[in-house]
Amino acid sequence: MNPTFQRNLRRVLPAVAFAAAATAVSVSNAAETFLPACYKPAAGVSTTVSYPARKGPYRVALVNGHTGIPWRMQMIQQTRAWAARPDVAKDIKELKVVSTGADVASQIAAIDNFIQAGYDAIAFIAVNPKAFDAVIRRAKKAGTVLVSFDNPVDSPDVLRITPEWVEFEGDIKTQAVVDLMPVKKGKLLEVRGLPGNSTDRDRHAGVRKILDKYKDISVVEVTGNWDTGTVQKVVADAIAVNGKFDAVVCQHGCRGVTSAMKAANHPPVPVGGDAENGFVKALIEQKIPGISVSTSPGQGPVAMRAAIALLQGQTLPSLVNLPTPNVLTKDMKPDVNYFPNLPDSYETVSSYASCGISFTPDEINKFNPDNN
């Protein structure tokens, strides 16, 4: 055989094999899936995702979008804490973390860089739900496992892991707030999240699903960007312009709601918000009837665990809905639902017990949320 041909063949064959593996991603109706107590299919979803098994340990990456949000920072810390555990670390050769900010092109470029560098799997929180189709195709061609979580993409071609946001913000949070209103009429303030995200879109749909049933409740919308300082400012401005509200529904950064109410001497009214420590403590301290509804930063480890499982040849539902922990003010207990000795920015629900993912504050705080 010609030596030049032999050299070329040696270069081409691995690429052919890799491409064949990449196209072996399947969407099927297989009944058995990985850790079904954790990775439960969304309602009406029977399709699954799987990849050909490959040998570890693996090079994996976490691509976050927006920065400066305490939930995102704790999510990164928890992902690193999970990856450092001995039973997990044996499967991970390298964990790379990058936060790209709000620019869609920057996030896509970061994912592309990891694909081109030969990483086995990438978990990411998408800045925009509809902009990732091309990079998803490139990942599939390269055989790179993608897991979209928290703010999932709309594409069915990758594994998506998320709370059921319409239920989360609507059936659970908004309905609880309405139930706590003495009279089902008046002005309700809706504090929305980051524009353009699937999460904000779906959570707003959940609010409307409930409030459209109550014609005597009018709604004022403000944009809080899931940022405590921004939320405090827009809520303070809304109170200054509109006067007293009869209820508030806030997506995230909701410590800003209680701070603005306190500064304005606003009377306690039903408030639905997040599970950040400062918000939950404020419900107690300010005697505000309300509800704390949580999505845990443990989503990061849950997504990364799914990525490892897919690399090992496991099958998962194509769309997973995680449980939604929640608690009313009247049922809150110290050192269970809020932590008097921990920072206000601490996310009080850090675990997903059904997924075998749980952390102590000390374990989380050993790790930083920075890029590496």
C-alpha cells in the first residue's frame, strides 16, 4: 500500500468513526431512562435522547450567560463542588467554566470553542431560546453532548432540563398570592426577569394564565432583570407612580421588593418571590403574607450529571421537568427555610434530594464562581 495513502487513511478513519458516533444520537420512545426519580419527563413527552457510550474520564464545560446574579454564582459553585466529590471526579478529566454575559454571539462562540477543542459535553444556560440551532447542529456533527438547562432552548434536538415554568410562576406562585389576597381585586405588581429569555417568557405566561381568570385585578409590569438592585429601583418607582399595590409577584431578585416596600412604608400585602435568604427573612421580619418558590442552583450539578450519564450511554427523556419546592410565610422555619446567620444572597434551597444532589453551605463556599 502507498505510504502516503496509509498516512491519509490513518487521519481519515478516526474522523469517520467520530462522525458516525455523532449521528448516532437518537430520539426514541424507549421506556427505561436514567435515574427516573430525578429526570422525570415533562407532561406529554415520551421521546428520549441517547448517545453512543464513550470511555471516560471526560472533558466537560459549563457555559453560563448572564453574570452578577447570585443564583448563577451559587450554581457554578455547586457544580464545582459536585465535580470535586471523589465518586464524581473519577469521571471528569477537566471541568471548564465560562460566563459570557448577555451577548448571544459571545455565548455561541464559547460553545463553538469547546466543540472545536474536543470537549465531550457542554451544559449551558441559554441567553436566548431560539438562537442556538446552528451550534446545536455543529455539536451533533462533532459528537459533542449538549445539555440545555434553566433557560432552555426551544430545540428538541438536545436534552433540556428545567422547572415547568408556567406551573412554577402561575399555578404555584401567582395562585398562592391571589389566594392570600383578602379580596380578589385591586392592583398587582408583576416584576419580570431578563427580556428575551425563555424563562421570563414562560413565567410571564404562567402569571397571565392565572390572572386572566380575575377580571378585577389589574396588573402593572416592571422589568427587574433578576437583579436585586434593579428590582428595588423599579418597585420603588412603581410605588411612587401608582401608590399602594394589593399584591406583588416577583420572578427573582425579590429581596428588592421587600426592601422597596420597607423604604416606602408600604403596608404588608401578599408577595410571591424567590428563595434567596434575604427575601425569605424579610417575609418573616416584615410580617408579609407570601410564598417562596424555588428553583435550586443544584440545577447545575443535575445538568452535568445528565451529561455524564449520556456520555456513558444512558438514555434520558428529551425534556425533563424538575420539582418546584415552595413554602408559605406561615410555614417557614429558621435554619430550614431561611438562615439567620448566612448572607442574604444565599439560595436557601440548594439541593434536589430526588436526584441525590445536596450540599451544605460550607461545601458550597469552598468553591468560587469565576471563569477558569
